Amino acid sequence: MWHAGDIGNLDVTNQIQSIKPLRAVYGNIDDASARKSFPKNLIFFCEKVKVYITHIAGQGNQYLPEVRELILKEKPQIFVCGHSHILKVMYQEKYKLLHLNPGACGKHGFHQVKTALKFVIDDTQIKDLAIIELGKRA
């Protein structure tokens, strides 16, 4: 499982880690304990697909300079960010990457529906992408 920040409480990540391996970054609302436990940027391979996760990225062709530099240097095939709480799935031809923002599944924020993304990585293929609606924000 991957988490793109705004963890809020380490109880959440502890519960996830008791069920599945977790890769996560901290977000702007996260306190010192989350920032100590998780990095700002995370780059790794899943199968043969390079993944880059961060919390605040900027918008599309207007990525923050630090984010753009890492994308150009690392050349990920999947780029996951959070922050906006706006669900986004789009292919960025300019960077040859799939840009994903899962929206938000927490109790706080302006989102009305809690969302997550699910997909399969098989060797070099990214497939079976699905949007999961987790109900209305309480």
C-alpha cells in the first residue's frame, strides 16, 4: 500500500503496516513523529516500474522546481502525489509518466467523497486501474 501524505496520526500507518507493507511520505499537516517516520520524497521500483511519491507537487506542467528536477533526473513511470484532495489520473506525455492523485480518504478536508486508487503492476505494465469510492466524508 502507498500513502501520499497527510497521515494525520501514526495510528493509521501502524494499522496499515499490521496488514500490508506500506510506502508513505509525510504531508504538510503531519507532525514531527510522521516526519521522522517517513520521508518527503520516496523513489523506488515496484516490479520494473519506477515510482516517485511526494505530497505537494504543483500542477501538471507547473510542477514545483524540486519535483520537476526529480522527475527529470529519476524518470519515474508513475508519479503519485497528494495535497489537493482532488482525484486525478492523467498521463503526462511531456514526462512520460502516469500522474496519480488518489484524492483523500480521511475525515478532514474539503473533499466530499473519500477515494483511493487501485491498480496492478505486472513487470513493466501498469493495468487494471480502478477508482475506489469509500463513502462520504464523515
